Amino acid sequence: MKFINIVFFIITGFSAFAQGEANNWYFGQNAGINFSTTPPTALTNGRINTLEGCTTISDATGTLLFYTDGSTIFTQNHTVMLNGMGLKGDTSSTSSALIVPQPNTPNIYIVFTVDEPHHFNADNDPTISDGDGVNDGLLYSVVDMSLDGGNGAVITGQKNIPLTTYDTANALESLYKCSEKITAVKSDDCDSFWVITHFIDTYYAFSIDQTGINPTPVTSQVGVTVPISGYRRNALGYLKASPEGDKLAVVHFGLTNITGGNGPGKVLLYDFDNSTGIVSNEIELYNGGAPYGIEFSQTGQRLYTTIGLEDDGIGNGFLMQFDLSLPDIQIAMSGTRIGNENGQDTSTFSAGALQLGPDGRIYRALFDFNTAQGDYLGVIQNPEELTPDIIYNERGILVNIDGARSSRIGLPPFIQSIFAQTIDIINNGEPATINLMLCEGESYRLEYQDIPLATYTWFIDDLQSTNTNFFLDVTTTGNYRLEVDLNDGSCPLIGVANVIFSPVPIIENTPGDQNICDDNNDGISNVDLSIYDAVFLGTQDPNQFQVRYFRSITDADTNTNVLSQNFTTENNPQTIVARIENSSNPNCYNTTSFQIETFDTPVAFPVPPIVLCDNDDDGDSTNGMILFDITTNNTAIYNGQNTSDFAITYHTSLLGAQNNTDLIIDPTNTILSDTIRTIYIRIENNLNTGCFDTTDISVTINPLPIANTTSLMQCDEYMDPTDGITLFNLNQAIDQITGGIPDQTVVFFEDQATASTGVPAITNTEAYQNVAANQQLFVRVTNDLTECFRITTLDLTVSTTSANDAILSLCDDDGTEDGFREFDLTLANPQVLMGIASPNLSVAYYETIEAALSENNPITSYINTTSGTQGQDIVYVRVENNLNQCFGINQVSLFVNPLPDIEGQTEVFLCEGESISIDAGLQSGDINDFDYLWMPSGETTQSIIVTQNTDYTVMVTNSISNCSKNRTVTVNLSSPATIQEIVINDASDNNTVTINVTGLGNYEYAITLNNSGIQNYQDSPTFTNVPPGFHRVYIRDKNGCEPEATEDIAVIGFPKYFTPNGDGFHETWNIKGIATEILGNSIIYIFDRKGKLLKQLTPNSNGWDGTYGGQIMPSGQYWFRVQLEDGRIRKGSFSLIR
């Protein structure tokens, strides 16, 4: 079991150089990244704020030691190191600082600084603000990490020690001293370093071994001379050695002769002899722009550089690659630009630094001087590939993760040998891996090739092992190193492995199978799996171990398809496999499984309140206690749910329903009383009783209503007054039965059985016909508010009676003539009481015999119900004495006579000078059955002749019924129209014609267009949008007076276009609506768009045919001017279309 994690180990031997020393970078404005993750993680704890120079050093395990901008050193705790201020680097120096461990000397680190090469006489370029105004050149300071409790300190007396890189006899060189370039690489003796810089035309290589720095450099005067007069700008740009130490590459930002000026720079490649420190064989790779950054790939086969398009370097920049595997003569020609993820090979970012990372990728500092933005580092993901296959992400790593930091144009340089490839002794298919994660109880073999004559030396935690084989079996955590001496004079091959044996978690507990209640009964549950983490881990540290969940053991073993913590089940039951793993080494794990089963949760559907009436089931109908079967509510509670899946119980408390206690033992026979007001219901899943729902029923027991026994007496006046059978108004007994208590409903029945069931009831209670002279009925009294009822009895008795009929007759003259009239029934009293001499009589009228018998709803007036009735409507009169003895019930016949059927008021028109006949308008009946009287003429005939306009009224009277009705005829004068004036508004976009007439009539108007037929008459005398041409107008009287008035008119108009294309339509252009006799002497002028007169013509000519001087004119707009005979001038344009 293996896990890759970039964590390196501590070593003290020089030969065991490890990439962990470059694991932490701090740069720019408080920016930083850490390489313990892939991709690197942005840091937010940096303290430096530098435009360019910076450097960082970590131990071999990747733990930060300290970092600096060349002026101040910060510890791993991001505090200023003891004696760490006042170094002579500069934040505006390209490589302001570089840190080199003193070989084979634990805890000692040498910090080299190079100042920005300005001086007092450098024309104040740049303005001195963060230095002392003096160019201090190349210096070094020594840090002892064993001081200040392991935080390190600059050794007193070993701070800012100068190294000479210039001709001390040359005053000008003494002012500038050094360029801003510095790099370091391991020498071929395997026990020392070369620190290399450049000034003017010379490379200076200082040797560092366990005794310290040799202050006498190896110098190589080679290649391009950088004009000192152009310093400080000429000093800009990086210098890098290849990881294998066989090459140097340098960029000169400019080669100008002007102090503070900018000039095109160069990119140069050299051979470097890391045994002698000699630089040779200059190859010019690029000439132009403002080169700045330079870096080798890990194998040294590829070289990358950044170049600014403009000489000042602050504008757009681009990235280039050179193939160093080619012969020297071809390398420069291999230079190609590299496009970013958007395919662009130039961007707004300046030519920033390039730096190889411990992950083998190359990182680019990105800063836009125009926007002051530097949120990202660019990343060359595969720098060993050639340009067509290069993957370059310009937004590779976000460093400004909190809005408070920025990349600038510099990145920290390191000893280039850190990045040289080591041998692989892990052999897990991942050559870049030096970290080996194993599980306790396992064994693993570290090994390299079995090379003849080679010597193998193994170190475990820096202690030499006795094992001299090419392999080593490991079972414990440790830092393992193999040195392979080929015994050929070369440096030993180094292989390292950081082996960590992680504990395997145990499964202390399991939650068991989980039964979950479904909230919507879809068989699916949403489960927070994280709630089971603590169960599985038990007493194990959750910071060391974690739990992950899977659908299957296969997924769990392969650690794929991890379930989210908020998991929605997919099956029922659902198997969940838990994988308990070591957080730092997930391959150390254990698995177990459990099931999640989802059960339907029943719904306790609400039950309407139970309202009951007191009864005598317990022997007393007034004590408020009854026996009741509560289970009759089960169907409503289930409401369609499966009764075999769920069970219902009843409880006396809500807590009892929730906890399944306080049961009602026999819900089918429960005594309910005022002491039980609410019954609580629980419905639960039979398979999982934890899945349940509750509801309750409100219980009310209402008292029974009062129902008294009583009796009624009635006259025997129905059909045979001697048979004892008559009609009763049973409602007269209601108040006696109920005692006058409101909100009671009383229903009558002929026997007790129907009274108990409530059907069938006596429906005609106001006219009930008894079946025996003395009869007992049963009465059901129901409380309207509670619906509780009692049953009592009503006794009926009958006596005998005699009286006169009457007739009432009226004309239908109430103004509606609908055959209905309201009768004053008291007018019939004389006829009803004729011949009756008894005193103290009372007379009452009723609509029906039943009402008369029951004395229900007496009336004094009546509106007949049959239209036009002639005795068909009958009301009944009851006469009795004041002793309530029957005297007589008789009929009153009602007659409503219709008025004459004549036409209503009307209006007729009399043409001026003529006469007309008008009549009484009789609609039905013989004219001889009616009498007529005309006013004001006094004539008595059915019709008359009139010659005057006025109102004539005739009264028509039926000679039999003497019912009369009036009719008024209004006679109005009318006459034909006389045309007074026709107003024409023509030669416009909207031609109008208005006809002004006089006359007594009501007129309508029409116009025929260009001799066409009349389309429609209109009420308005004005016509709009009248086309040009010759037309005729018509005016007629709507009242029919003739003759119709007419007149011919002409409307002038100008066509909008013509099409002289030979098809016979619109071949010429001319004015319309003008004839010889109508404005015939008008003159028309036609012009082109430039105002040239093309044609002069008259309205009676054939018109313009679209030619000029025999030439066909092109399609387009043309203009006209018309001088009408009546003095009007009209102008406009039209289109010639071909």
C-alpha cells in the first residue's frame, strides 16, 4: 500500500541534497506557496514585500527555516531573525539574495546578497528610497540555525562581508561593483558549491566547502560586454545554472550606453565546468526586447526565458523555449513562443522571473504594471516536452486568495542542484516520488540496479546501515538513503525514501442496521452518514482517522465513488460499506457494512370532532354519559392506507399516544363523559413501530331537547263536512311542543317507528289531512345546533261548518298589461256575508283551502297567478265567530280583463306638401267591437287622414269589458336634400370631400369612385382618403322623401410611383383628376434629384414615360412641381421603378 505526499526528510550529509529545501517560496507582496500538496497551496503568512529579489530555504523534509528579501531575514515563525536586519541586498535587485548551506556543516547557512547597482553619481536613477545610496555589490552573511532556540541568528561579525567582483583600481567599476545576477550549483567533487555572478564581461565563480567561502573567485572573461555606462538597467535579469551543473544561461535586460536608459537585451547560453568553475562557449539565443527570466528544465534539455516586448520591460511580455538537446549551432533556431491556455503567446503581463519547482514544473511570476494586478503564477506543466506539446497555464496558481497579496516580477532562486534528478529506489511506477506511505505490519523492499563493481551504502535516519546490498527490506518508519558509488571517479548516485508506516484503524463499534422512517413514503431516505463516524471510530483519534462511505465493498477497496455525507438511498434496504482509513495514509484502512432500511411512516389523517347526543344506553338520558365505539373512526384515520401495514390505537393523553402508553383498553365499548374531552390516536408501522403519527379527536356530548305533548282542534270543512276528515295546520302546535325555545326543528310522523328513523315525515304540515276523527301523531323535536332529538305526541280532533262564494273583476290597467292585478280581497266581504246575521264574525282570506283550514298565512290582497285569468284564480275565505266555532269556508273567484290590444306610441314622417293616413293600431280583435275617439280632431273612426305635423291621440275602448287604452301618433315633416356646397381638399396625401346640404330630412351620403358603382352610404358628409379622379356624390333622405340629390366632382392627385416596363400598367406618370374643363391649363415640371428639369407637360397629355432626350432614366426618386390653373402650387416626389 502506497501514498504519494511531498514530504522530505532531514539529512546533514552534503551528498544527500533533497528538493525539500525548495518546498516553501515567499515572494512579491506578502505572497507565497507551499509544495507539500499537488498543486502547491497558496500561503498567507509571508512578511516580505518586494518587487523582485527574495529567497527561501527549508530543511530536507520541507520544513521552512527562514526567508529574506535581501534586507531583512524572517524566521520560520515569520518574525525578524536575531541580527537579521540591515543586510545589503535590495528589493529592486533581480536576485537580491541566495541561501547556500555550508557543506557538511550542520546548521550553518550562507546568505549572499547583491545590491541594486546604483551610486551617488548615477543621475539619481533610480531615486534612492530603500537603500543607503551606495551600491554595496556582492556580500554574504552567515546564519547559525542552532542559535535563538532553533530560530537561527546572523552570527555577529559575519554579516555583510564583501566579495570582490570588479576591478578595484577602476573608479567607475568600484561604484557599481556587480550586476543583479547570482546562482549556485554543486561542484563535481560532490563536497562543494559554486556561487556564480557576472559583471560587465566577466563571470565570477566562488567556491564554498566545509571550511567556508574561498574569497578568490575563478573568473571567466567571455562573450558579450555589458556597457557599464548603461548600469543600473543593464544589470537587470537572471542568471541560472543547469541542475546538472554543466550549463549557464543568462539574460541581459539591456545593453544600452545611456545611464538609466533602456536598450534591447540578449539571452546567452554557456558551458560551465563545475570542476574548475570556468565559463565558456557563449551562444547567443535571442537579441531584442527586454529579457528578464531564465530557467532550465529538470533534465537540462530545455531552456525557458521571458522577454518584454518593449525595452523598458513594463509592458506586454512573452515566454520562449529553446531545445538544448540540439547541436549548438541549432539551439538558437529552436526558439519558439509558447501560447497560454487561451492560445495567446503574448499577454499584458511583464517578463517576470522563471523558477523550477520541486515538482518538476516551472513557475512564472506574473505582474501587470498597467493594472498593478498579480493574482496568479503561470505554470509550465510539462517543461520537458517541446513547444507543440507544452501545457502552459497563465492562471496556474492563484496566490491572491484573500485579496491582500500579489505576485510581482521576482521569484526566489535556489541552489540549482536541488532540482537534479535522483535515482528511484522506491520503484512504484512514480519516479518523482520520494515519499513512501505504508501500513503497519507490512514489509517493503527498497532497491536500485545491481551494478557490477558498485558499492551500496544504506543510511537509516542518517545512521549507516550494515546492509551493503542493492536492496533493503524495510518494516519501520524512517528516512532511508542509498548512496551508490560506481567507483569510476564520479559523484555517488543518491536515492532517498521517506518511509512512514501508518497505523491501521480498527472497527471498535458498528451502528448496526438502521431503520429509518420515510417522511414521504417514496422508499427513499436522506441520511447524514457523518453521524455514524464517531460510532465507527470509538476511542480512535478523529484527527488521525476518518470514515468514508461506499455503495459496495469493491468501491470501498478501490476508494472510488465515495458517497457524500448527505446521501439519498437508492435501494431499500440499502447496503452501506464504511471504510475507516488513516487520514495521512488512506491505504491503511478497514471496512465493514451495515444496512439502511426505509419504512413507510403512516399518516394519522385528521378526524372531524365527535359530537354525540345523550341517550339512555346507561339508563339515564340526562346525565351526559354514553357508551361509544371509537373504532368507527378507523376508516377516516386510515384514509386509504393499507390496513395490514399499519395499526391504530387510542390513548387518553398525547404523551401516551407518543410513547404508546395510557391505552384505552376497549375502544369498541368506551364510556364517554365530560371527564374525557379529547381522545388521542396513534397509527404505527407494524414492521417498525418507531414509524408512527398521532392525531386527536375532540368529543362533545350534547343534551336532548325539550318535547311536550299537546293537541289541535279543526273545522270539518274539507270535502264532506260530515265525515270528520279535514285539514290541520300542524305548525300551530309547535310553540306548545317546544315551549317556545328557539333553534328547534319540529317534524311530524304518523307512527313512532318513522319518528325514530326520521323518514318518512309528514311533508304538508300546513294542510295535513287526518285519517280518523280523533288521531294521534308522533313529533320529533331536533336541536338545530346539536342535531340531538326527542319524540313526543300530538292529538287531533275535528268539528263541523257553512257560508257564501264571491266574484271580483278588474281591468288590467296597472301599467304593465301582463294579465296580473292586485285584488283588494276585502271588497268581497259584502258578497261573502250576504244573508248571514250572526254578530261578532271575523272574515279572513287564504290562498289555499289548506291554509284556510289551518288558518295559516291569512291575506288581505292577492295578485292572480294565471295571466289573463277569467275566474281561474280562486282564493278562500274563512268566516267564524269569536268563540272559535266553525261557521264557513268559501271561494272567491278573480277576473282580470285585458286592455285593447293596440300598437304603442309611434312616429311617422310626412313629406312636405303631401298627406298620410294614420290608424288606431289595433293588433287583434274585430274593429267593430271597439269605440274610438281621436284628439284633437274629435273623430271616432278607426283611421284618419292628416296633412299637418303634430301629435294625434286615440282612445280605444272595449265595448264589452269597458276597458280602455290610448295610442299617440307623432307626425313629423321631412324633405329631399338640396346641395349647397361641396368642399374638396385634394392634391394631398389625404384627399377629402365634404358635402354641405340643406333640408328637413335625415340624410346619408355616398360617392362613386371613377365611375364605379355605389359601395355604401354613410351618415357623415365627409369622405377621407379619396383617390384622385372623377367621381359622383349622392345624398338621399332616410325618411324616403325623393328625389335623391347628385353631383359630379373631380379630385386632383399625384401617383407615388410608375413602372414604365412595357407591361401595360403604370407606364406613364401624370396628375389625376384634371380634365380639359377642370384646371386643364395647369403646368407640370419634372426634375431629377439634382434639380435638372427633365419634362414639362400638361394634365391632358399622355404623361412622362421615364425618358429624357430619348434616354431611359434610371430607377429612383424624382421630383415634380405643379402650377395649377387656380394659382395653387404643389410639390412632391415619386418613384420610377423598373
